[in-house]
Amino acid sequence: MNRLSVIIPVYNGEKYLEKTLECLITQTVDNFEVIIVDDGSTDTTAEIAKRYCDDYDGFYYIQQEHKGVYAARNAGIEKAKCEYFLFLDCGDIITDGSIEAIFEVSDKQDADIVTGRCWKNGDIEYEYDKSLDILATQPEIETMESRLLYSQYIGAKAFRKKLFDLYNIRFLDLTAYGEILFTMQCVFTGCKISGCPDFILEKTMKHIEDGYSQFEMPTLENVKSAKYVLSELFEMGKEIIIEQTGNFDGDEAYIQEIIYMIYRFYIDNFYRKYWYMSADAIAEMKDDFEKYAQLVQPERFKKLQQANTDLRLPYIYTDKTEAANEPEFSILFDIANEKEYKPFLRSLYAQTYPFFEVIVSESKFGKFPEEFRNMENLTVLPDKGFHSQARKIARSKYFFVIKKGEPPLDIRTLRETAETKAPAFAKQYIFSQKRSTLNARKVLKDKGLNLN
């Protein structure tokens, strides 16, 4: 009898779907089912999914109109009947013994949630998630274990079906961050949670030159989703504290951890993607940004400032013109190869450090991809006398001339350059060194070497 339902939502996943399905075929046990939910794909996803369903018992295919990943997961929940559910995204891989390990822990601990490890595999992140690593070693995990707040890779957790049935938990119709709310709703039921070190998810992270996905873009809709999810998380934490202690004053360690997590969330997911945010999105974020800054304890806020010294906190820029007028770095765009424009610009605007300006000549700007033409921190100058004029009008004291776009920048390059204390004349050298060093780490990683 099948014990676990693997639910895989997929939309136009022809490039990655086979990889995910193959990792399930090689599992060391076979008492599980696989439910592929096709969310209105227009590529060859349906052909791939149906082929696997024809070839393997226990593989099922559902097709629906394009409604989004959360609706697809909910459709899988309604179809699935097994004791445990595992949600994998298209492209996710679990190691061969993962499902067997989940069963072993569920039998030994009678766990409602089994949490494993996550190997983050991408251009920037190629390491095990530290919070999940620690949780995976714990046979029993408390509801208010703070690391659960930071371990939101849903594919690294198996959930008991009764949680969804007893508490009517489903994914909400949000544009992003629904996994956080779904997971913590399950956690806050007070269910039993156990770690499983032999259950390992490999999560394929995005490539820099691919740009942000719709879930990662700092759009107004995603800011609103984040505000809702994080507000619900705060209220659920507050209810848990009241339930356990009878009162709430806001200084409790757990609620302060939630506030700290929320503030970090806005920094990492929105403020560090400043140039992709609209004025409306910035204004929407600002309210929560300031609200939680008032709620966090001074010593914790100092910790946030120390962890983000490059961001000039607590001040945040809500006016893009103001931010564009106060850059730390001036980037003179002088790349000759037009094919390198788009990958390099994507890597530049994906930097986790937003205080830079770009200066470009008219002829090169004429070949710019459309998505970068209206950036507020971009200045276009005539070709004649371009270099001398660029140096005159540059707003920062650090001036970097970029002649080659290959390789694209590691997204940490500007941040690490900013955090390095050095005189102005040395910053170009430091920037070049950071660029080559971080790229070398990626090249070696791609060749199979893990650098810690």
C-alpha cells in the first residue's frame, strides 16, 4: 500500500521535468505515488508526463487551466490519498534513499512533519542550507524552534495528510511566498516535527543571466503577498505566545525572532532588488519596513545593521531619483560585444547592493535590451568625448570601467567591494579581484569542486 504522495506542479517544465521524475524512479522503496499537476503548459510537458504515467505504475497526470503553482498543489492535495505528502517543484531532486528515510523516521517518531536537508545548487549558492541541517539532526523539534522560520524550502519537508484535513490547510491564492504561510500553519498546529538527515532535497537555484522569476521579482503584487504572509506569521506567533503564557508584550524572544526574520525578509527579497521595484512597490514596502523597525528590540536592530552595513540602515530610499543621485559606485558601460549586453546587465541589476549608477554612450544605449532602458540610475552621454565627460558627471568617487561583459557579475560583487575598506584609488582593483575570485569559485564548482 502506498504511504506517500509526491505532488509535482509544473508549468512549461519540459526542460526539467524528466530530471525530477527520474529521481523518483530510482528510490529504494516503491510504496509511493506520483501526482503530476500540469498547470496549463503550452510546451511538451504533457507528452513527457503522460509517457512516465504510461511506463510506471503509481504515476498519475492531472491537467488544469493555468491557475498558478498554489492552485496546482491544491489540486494535487485533493487527488492524493496517502498518509504523507511531499511537494516537489519541477527541477527538484531528492536523493535515492530519501523516501525510505522519511518512512523510517515517521515509524520511529510518529512524526507529522519530517524535515530533511537541502542542497542549494546554483551560480551563487552551492551549499547545504544551514538551518535545515541543524533541524535534520533533531529527533523532536519544538513548535517555537526559530530555525523553522528560516527553513522554508517546502520540498525538504514531508507532511502528514491529517494536518490538511483536520485544520483545513491549503495553499492560498497568492502571487508569491505561499510556502511560508502553508508550512508555518502546519507547524503552529502543535504537531510533532522530526528531523531526517538522510532525506535530502537538491534545489536548483536560478542562474544570474536568467533574471528573476515571477516569484522573485519585487513587484507590487509580490510586496502585497509578502505583507499578508508576514502579518499572518506575526499574528500566529502572537497567538502561540498568548496560548502558552497568557499574555503578550512584544518583547518575547520568539516574537522578536519573527520580527527580525520579517525585517530581513524585506531587505533580502525587496530592498536589495531596489532598481526592479516600482514606486508603488517601494511605498507599499516602506510601511511595513518602518512598522517592524519600531517593533524590533534595539540590540536586535543593531545586529541587523551590522549584518547589512552596506545598506545605510535605518534610512531607506523611497525616492529612486534620490537613490540614483547618491551612488557609491559609477559603472562606465563600455562593452564592445553586443551579445554580452543582456547577461551582464542582468547580473549588474541583480546585485545585492543597490547604490550604483550606470553611464553609457548613445550608440551602446541604442542596442540596450528594453528591460533596462528606463532605469533611473542610468545616464546616457554622446559618443564624442564619452569617457572624459563620464568622469566629469560621475556622482560617486569610485569609478569602474567595464569593457568586457563576460563573465557576468556574481551578484555579491558590488556588495563585497563596498564592504572592503580601501582608499578610492584601490577600489577598481578590489572590484576586479572580487569579480575574478567569485567567478573562479563558480567555475570550480561547475567542475565538481565544492569550496567552503
